[in-house]
Amino acid sequence: MEFNNKRTLVVYKGKKRDFLFASKELFKALWFNAKNFHWFFDIIFLFIEKEKNALERLTDKQYKEIFIKGRTKEQIQLSYEKAWEAKNFEIDLYWRRATYFWAFQIASLTGYFVVQNSKNFELDHPKSPEILYFVICIGFITALAWALINQGSKAWQRHWEIHVDMLEEEITGPLYKIVTTAKTFSVSKINDIVSRFFVCIWILMGIQYFFKYLTFSGTHNAGINWPTVIATIIALYFTGTMLFGYGRGRFGERVVRFYSRKFRPQ
């Protein structure tokens, strides 16, 4: 009996020592991360824009010195063809993305009206009205992403169009710059307007939800409806990341590292 007690005591002391060691290492790791604010930057990384512009403005003369002056006709034509291919590729991607986000909007609107017309919402006080708000948040975030991606995609399309404008004089003449109508409608701009319209519709739906289903008194909805508050915070957070943080496209200075992996043929 005495031997078993001693052995139990030794095992207990060993486990206690291991636990204390693990706790000490965990505390050191947490303190190191807190001290260096790694955890803080990981949380707000999406919201804070890390990269800053590192671009130098080029004049028309400098552009021609890079792409035209001192280059052969074949080299200029190759650049011109690459610009055309990239422009067409961006146009194709633009409409693919539009189809993708149209599907999101149709699904969100369908979900909204399905929930709105469900038996639960036929009652004066629905049991879980926040479900409708979750659908509104999904619709709003995807509509905002659609509107911003339209602008980004259009910027890249315009980027390659400018290259075509600059290079075509040496290849085909001003073929792309000469147009046959002075005024028309822009299909991409109209699509952009529609995406912004959806953003406004979802905002209005959210406001209508707050007036109809959400109160902040102690006698309704048990005070604050925390699922709705949390969903609002999450929606605002990702809105901020797209508008001001990680979603912003910047041409910052890029530091590149290369690594070589071992390769051994049989």
C-alpha cells in the first residue's frame, strides 16, 4: 500500500511538472505575441491597408522610350498583340464575374422572400427575425463586392486599352481610337450602376428590418438582439476591409524571395 502511494505521488509530481512547464511555455508564447502585437495585426490585417503606392509617374515621352524607341517592328507588334489579348481577357473576366454575382443576388433575393413569406413571419412577433437579417447581410456584402469588383475590373480593362492606344500608331494606325458615333451607352457602366442599385436596395431592406423587427427596450426582444448586433459588426468589418483595407489594390514595393527545393531523380 505504501509503495502504491509513493508511485502515485511520483506520477502526480511528474504530471504537475509537465503541466507547469507547458503552462510556462504557453505563457511565454502568448507574452511574445502580445508584446510584438502579432495577434493584433492578424486580427486587423484585413482592415488596415499595408501596402502603399510605390509608383513613379511616366510621361508620354518616357513611355515611348520604353516600348517604342529603339525596338524593332516585330517587338512593338508583339507588345501590341499582348495588350489586345490582355484587354479581351479582362473583358471576358468582367462578364464572367457579373454572371457570378448575379447568381448571388438572385439567391439572396430568393432567400429573403422565402423567409419573409414563411409561416413564422406571418405572426405578429416572429420567433427568429434575425434569420431575415442574415440574408440581408449576405445580399449586401455580395452586392458591394460586385460593385467594387466592377470598378477594379474596369480599371484593368482601361489599363490595357491605353496600351493599345499608345502602341497601335506603329502597327495599324489609329484604328482603335477612331469611332463612328459621338455618343452611346456603356454596357459595363450600366452593369456597374445596376450593382450599385442592388447595394442601395439591401441597405433599405436593412433599415426597414431595424424599424420593423428590432427594438432596444428592455421589454421587447429581451433587450438587445445580439445575433443582429454581431451580424451588423461582421458586415461593417468586411465592408471596411473592402473599401479601406485588404480589398484596395495598391502597387507597393514588392520584396521577393526565392527558394530552391532539392530534386533527386531516380
